[in-house]
Amino acid sequence: MRNVDLLAALAAAGLFTGCTQTAGNIPTPNLSGPVDPSAVGVFTLSVAPGSVEGCFMADSSMTRPIKVTVGNDKALFETDGGVRDELKRIRPDVYFDNFQVGFVEMKIEADFSSRPKRLHVQTFDGTCKWMATSP
């Protein structure tokens, strides 16, 4: 019986050592390479394909202009409605964070490495998704 417990413990330890994400499902930051240049993007989100029908009810708050300002390997996410969040660099010119609006947990990713710049916001469970681009 002890051998079974020992094998189960070793198997569980092996599974956990393979994880590469930090708590809260935030990808592990990659700060290698030079500091990202300062940049600003203004985005107006729209509901993305694959979202459930009820997501349109949140459009009034999601489709306001959103400003993302990059500096010092971080990005500040700000909406006209007063939502502010600091995104962490996960790759050169790509920033990510989980944040909570009311009772809803959201994921946000700002990609300044692509042209045009891209902003993706989705609910934690992925049922509602919004996206936008900025020159």
C-alpha cells in the first residue's frame, strides 16, 4: 500500500514540475532582450467570433475607446469608464494580465509586436471575447 502512495506522490510531483505558468494563469514573463520602446495604442473593441450571444449586452462598456500605454516593460490599460490595469510583459512587445470587473474575471493581452497592434479581451472562461486593432 505504501508503494502505491509513493508512486502517486511521484506522479503528481512530475505533473506539477511541468507547469510553466504562474498563479492565476498568467504566462511566465520573458524579460530577455532589450527594453521595449515606449508606445501608445488606442483601441475600440468589438465582439469577436465565437462569443456567446449574451456578450453583446456588455458592448456598451467594452466598445469605449481603450488606451494602452507601454513603458518600462509594462503596459497601462485604461478605459474612459475608469477601468485601469497594469499588464506584465510576457514576450517582447506583448503584455498580459488577468483582472476583475465587478464579479467577472477577464484576461487581456496587448500585442504591440504585430502590425497593426492588437488587443484581445475575454472572460476567464472564454465565452465572451472582444478584439481590436490600432495602427
